[in-house]
Amino acid sequence: MTNRLRSTLLNRRRLIEGEYFFPGRFGGHKSIKNSQVLDATFQRAGITDISSHNLRKTFATRLLNRGAAITDVQHLLGHSSVKTTARAYAAFVKNERFTQTIDLSDQL
């Protein structure tokens, strides 16, 4: 991340009320419309190898690799089941605690 981007993001964070960095129009988590706007912005910028969903996956994977609780990531992503989160990120996470959680959830 460049220093300029970091500064811009930190400044934006100070202006936001609530817990979401990209809140929906009426508060709460982002809507599909925000994803469409991001994807259109990437296209206009000529960025063809990334999407808003890639950013979401990277965010979740980095959290899990750094030891975040899978249930916390589940809630941040809006998954109704922890199994959804576990299945989606099992191949990307290199964290022993996460792997143990996956093993336990498979036994349920």
C-alpha cells in the first residue's frame, strides 16, 4: 500500500460514523451496488485482474492468517454459518488454529 493510499484511507476512516468502511446508503453493511461501483471503477482504470470480491477474499484471508477468530470473520462477512466461512477460506489459510477449527466443524 502506498503512503498516499494509506493516508487517504486513514482520513476517510475518521469521517465515517459506524463500523463499516463502505456503509450502505441507509447504514449497515455495503450493498451490491457498492460492489458494482467498485468493479466499474476498476474497469475504467483498466484494472482487469481484480474485483470487489477479490478485495473481500483478501481481507478475510489476511484476518484469518493473522489469527482472527473465524466467528469474527464470519460476522464481518455476513455469513449466516461459520461453516460457510470455513469452507470458503480453508484452501487459503495457513493458520493452525483455523485448521483445528475446520477439523472440529467437520465432526459436527
